[in-house]
Amino acid sequence: MQFTNEVNWDILDFLVAAIPLLSTGLACNFIIQKVKNTKFRIAICLAIFTILFIIWGELAVGIF
């Protein structure tokens, strides 16, 4: 947006990007606090990040 006029984002675009990032961070923080087994923590957080990347890719280019 600073270098070209081809990108025309508004506040809704930034909100749609912020909500999955915020919810992923909060979910992983919750898992780290509640789950005591380190292997389960890592597995659950990896699953959450995988879901984030799938959603992010869908929103960016529409993979599905």
C-alpha cells in the first residue's frame, strides 16, 4: 500500500488477518498452561498451527 496502488486493503482485511493470528496465539498459550505433558503440548500446538496455515492459505489464494 505504501509502494503501489495495486494493493487496496481496508480495515476489514486487517481484522480478518488479525483474528486467526490472535486466536492461534491465545489457543497455544492456553494449551501451554493447561497441558502438562510436553509431547502433547507440542502436538496440539502443531495441530493448531497447521489449521492456521490452512485457513491462511485459503484466505490468501483459495486452495480448496
